[in-house]
Amino acid sequence: MLCAAPTARADGPDRWTTPFGGEFHANFTIATDYAQSGISSTENKPAFQVGLDWHSPYLLQDGLLKDGPWLRLYVSALGTNVSFPETGPGEEIDLAAGLKLGLFGKRLTLDLGYIRYLYPSFPADLGLEYGEWSAKLDYDFGPLIASARVRYSPDTIAHAGRSWNKRGLITVPLTFLPLPDGVRMKAYGSLGNVWIEKPDVLELPGNDYWYWQIGSVTSVWGLDVTVAYTDTNIEASGCGFTRACEGRFFASITKVF
């Protein structure tokens, strides 16, 4: 599942160090919606999310150098409310682990990981719990950051078979704007495609669909404020005649600790 927008990561000195090495941070988000690849997972209602993540110390000594390669391990957890037409409201817990490899300082980053999606408040026989393998490549060109991500599940949600989720993302820091001290902004746009082996299980109209999003993130007073628009190419008739797949604006506020 996808968070609504790119979130800020506290990779600098604000991260908390741990007695056993490495660093961690926590975050809390209030959002007007929570989307799974463009499809609302809260029936277009607000979401409240809490996240934790830990990054290991640098496993390559050159990671301490300005342009040296670096390698880190990470684990993370995210809890959020969800709501589906067939089940009603409940909870989702996302557990992830992986490694990040960096080259040329932090300009090129490869992220390889595994994500497990848990739904403890729903009956197990619904088969909602599933896992995804993820590969993500980022490159910081300076004026913009380009990102490509692929996720694969051998058996996606509700036992709908194999799935592929491919997404491209461009982020542009708006450093040219005359902003007050302590205020930063960035704009972003993404385009993704989901392919599912058994779309009829999820009542989708076909094996694949497209989703996209455009928005901005403003960092001010220690908060990250996102305002964006997201949409899919799925008509209401292919989305259970709900509003979950339609184009909509959303907003979120995130605090990173």
C-alpha cells in the first residue's frame, strides 16, 4: 500500500540514536484520505497513522565520506486505520525490512526490501494479509529527484494472485521561491501502473489500471503539510460504484520526531 505522498525522512542529526547502534525516528500523520495505489483504503475518510523506523549504523566505512559508497539496514512499522465496503472499519499494520545502498554520497540510492501487510481486526479467512518485495532507485540530479519503484507480490490481497506495481516519481525542491526562513517546499508528480492476475477477486474491471498524483509538501514549524490531487483510470462502475477510485484532492499533516 502506498502512503498518500512522499514523506520527509529525518536522516540528519535530528534522528534519535539508540544504545545498540543506529538511529530511529517516529512520525504521526493526520490525512483526509489513505490510498492504496490511487484507490482509497478508508472509503474517502480521514486516516490517522503512526510510524516507527530504525536504520543501522553505516556498514561501509566509506559512507562517512562525502562521496563514498554507503550501506545501511532498516526496519519499519506503520499503523493506520482502514475501511472497506465489505468489512467496515479496522486497522492495518505494515512491517518492512531491507537495505539501502548509496553511491556518490546520497545522490544515488538503491532500496531493496520486503513489506508485510497485516489486518489484525479482520477475519483471517478473508485473506487480506499479504507481502510484497520492493526495489526502488532514486537519483538526485540537483534541480530534481527522479525515482523508479517496482513492487511484486506472489499472492496479493484477498488471494488475487500475482501482482506488479510500477511507479515513477519526480520531486522538485522549490528552492527558487522567496520563502521565509525555516520554510521549505517541494512539488512532486507520480505515475504508476498496477497489474493483478485475478482482478475479478477485487471486482476490478481488468488486469491493470493506472494511477497518478500531483502535489506539494511544505515543511514549516517542524511539520510536513501535503496538498495533492490523485486519480485513477477506473470508472465508478469498475470500483463497486463507490468513490474510492475517483479523482480527489487530499491533505495531510506529518510530524517527525
